[in-house]
Amino acid sequence: MKRTTDPSPPVGTDALSTALVADRRSGGFSLVPTRVFFTKGVGSHRDELRSFELALKDAGIEKLNLVHVSSIYPPKCRIIPKDEGVKLIAPGSIAFCVMARLATNEMRRLIAASIGCAIPADKSTYGYLSEHHAYGQSDEVAGDFAEDMAASMLASTLGVEFDETANWDEKEQVFKISGEIVRTFNVTQSAVISARGWTTVVASAVFLF
């Protein structure tokens, strides 16, 4: 009998192609990122789309085809520096990301975009990412709100009891004492519009395989 082989060999040597083929051979289909980097940026231009492109350029991810996803931080996913992450993705690559984005052309308007992250102490389980954008919020206010959302979602999943109406500082202490959440943080970009035209702010977590 003639021996058969997999009719769909890897199309390349990159990690994503290898992962896809391995999943297909095992009879399943799953893409679980192993690394993530966080970035932020701001851009201004007379055209809204160009301001967004300039914000992506400021964030270092303008050469990627970005696919927006929600909000789970994968188990055992390692955070790497932005500069390292950008170098690992070729221009034109499809990259999955959680992104917060906001644009305005109103003079003297304050805008902010933020990604919050909450990572569980048990590295074999998942955490949460939250995206938040708002008018009239500073880096600190928007960042605390996004961080609070991510941590609250994770705490609820883990069964940690807390007061939903408490402020972030109070909840943060409860989460730390519980020992279930090992780390929370946020990446936030704000801007005050000071010139005519559009300004866009972005914050993003970009996944790698």
C-alpha cells in the first residue's frame, strides 16, 4: 500500500504556520498566543484616517494588518518589550490585538485611550484585558478605569469577593490580599487637541505566536 502524507504541508517556517498545521493534524483548531507586547500612540492630521495612521506609526505598529479581538489574556503568555515585539512581525503581517481608540477634531478637547491588564497568580489559567476610551479623562483617570475593569472581571471569574461600588484603590488592596491576582497595570495615551484637524489616540496589546 502506498504511504500517504499530509496533503497540506506548512506554507512557511514561521511560528503561526507551524501552529496551524499542528492544530489541523491533531484534529482541532486553536490559536493561543505565547507572547504579547503593549504599545500606545497619538497622531494629528487634517484627515481623520491619516491621524489614525500616524497614531499607529507613533505606536510602532503601522506596518501591520491589525485584527481586533477581545479581551482574554492567554495562559502562560509572556510580556515582551514593544521594540522586541515589533521586530518579530514582518510588514504586512496579520496581527491580532486588543485596541482602544478615540479621535476628535474639537479644539482643546481632552481624549484618552487605555488598555488594562490583570494577570492571575496561577499561570495556567487566563487573565483579562480591557479596552477603554473616553473624553475629558487624564492618563491617570482613564488608566485606573481600564485597570479596574480588567481586575474586576478577573476577580469575578476567580470567585474573589469585592465591593463593585468601591473605588479602584480599595479594590486593588482586596485583590492583592486575595493572592489570586499577581499583577495589574495599564497602558494609556491621552492628548489635548491644540491644532485644527483630527487627533487620534490608541493603546493596544498585540499578540504573537
